[in-house]
Amino acid sequence: MPTTRRTPTRRVAPARPGFTLIETALATVIIGVGVLAMMDAFQGFLRANSWSTQSSTATLLAGEIREMSRTFPRHDAFAGGIYFENPTAHTTFRGWGPEPDETDPSMFDDIDDFDGAVFGSAADSDLPGPVGVTGAGVAMRYPGPIDAFAAVIPETDWAGVTATDGAGADLPLQGWSQYVRVEKVDPADYTVTRADDYYEPAAGATPELEVDQFPLRVTVWALYQGPFDTSARVVARHTWVVPR
Ligand SMILES: [Ca+2]
Ligand SMILES: [Ca+2]
């Protein structure tokens, strides 16, 4: 009886839907690169947005000082301006800086009152240029930053709510300071600065240019120190000249 022998056939595994390891790894790499690019772009946007916000705040703060002093005379009209106690010998210079009763910026009433004033908490070492008024050597310290009415500008959140300290008092705008320098400049060349007590002696037919007859150059720096910064840095600077 003939027998038939069945040839064994290889069983082929049916194709299963799914991804191979290589495909999965490739997909992960592709998606990963895309996500990284998006995060980088987002960080760039945040940096640009932060710079834009800081720049506009700094410009505003510098403008507030200018607006506050816009109608002020160069020197105090009530206290006799700036002068020498001995006008002949030109000794004992008086009148530069805030007058003795002007203990608060709301009492400032002339341009030279602002020289060396810091409105805010920026350290002396972070202030640009020589610090302080004639002979004082240190900055004049006031709470700040301030607005054009000499009121401290409060910190507000994104919803416009003013931040307060534990006692319920308004917190000033965090991290910001204004620093002001007032310098006498040569009437013929505003780039040449003169000492606060400088006067030009008479020469020939030209009469003496008295100590209070010079234009003033005012410079306001707006500085910012972030919560993780070790020092304050200048974000904006405004300079203008008050003619005589
Ligand atoms: Ca004054
Ligand atoms: Ca003054």
C-alpha cells in the first residue's frame, strides 16, 4: 500500500501590525529634535519679551524724573541759588544739592536737588560714574522708584493688584532704581563738564561768568536687579540739558 508522505511545510508567522525597534527609535529621535527646537524658540521668545518689558519700564522710570523736574529752575530760587559766601575771594561754596529742609523728594524744587540721588535699593557699587554730591562722597538714598509726583511706584501683578508686605503696606516696584546726576556744563560746549563750584574769571572785556550761570546736564539711569541677580545693571539712560 503506497504511502504518501507529506512534505513538511515551514510555517510562516503572520505579519503583525506594529513598529519595529528601529522605527520606534527613529520616531523618538525625530519627535525629540522637534520638541527641542520648539523649546529653544519658546525660550528665545521669553527672553525677547522680558527685554522688551524691562526696556519699556526703564524708559518710563527715566521719563518720570524728567517730567518731575520739567518746570524746576536750575538752582533754588528761595534759598539764594548757588553762591560763594565770600563772593570776592570765591570761598565757601553753598547751595548745591537739596536745601536743608528738603528731606524728601516731594520737597525738591530745583534741578541741583537731584544730584547724586538714588530712588531705590541699587547698591552704591552698581551706580555708574562717580557717586554723590559735592563733598558728600555717598549717594543720597530715598525709597523708590518714584513717579513724576515723587510718589513711590508700587509693585502690581498681572491682574493689576498691588503687592503688599506682611504689614499690609504697598511694596515698591521690585528690583528697580533710578539714579540721577546733575553736572554743570560749558555754555559753549555741552560736552565739557565743570565742577559744581566752577566760575570763569573776567578776561579783558569779558565779564566774569558767575558760578550760577552755567547750563546743567541731567542724566537719569534706570537700573534693574532681578531676584537671582547679584548686582543691579543699567537698562536705560536719559540725558538732557537745562539751558541757563
Ligand atoms: Ca531745592
Ligand atoms: Ca538745591
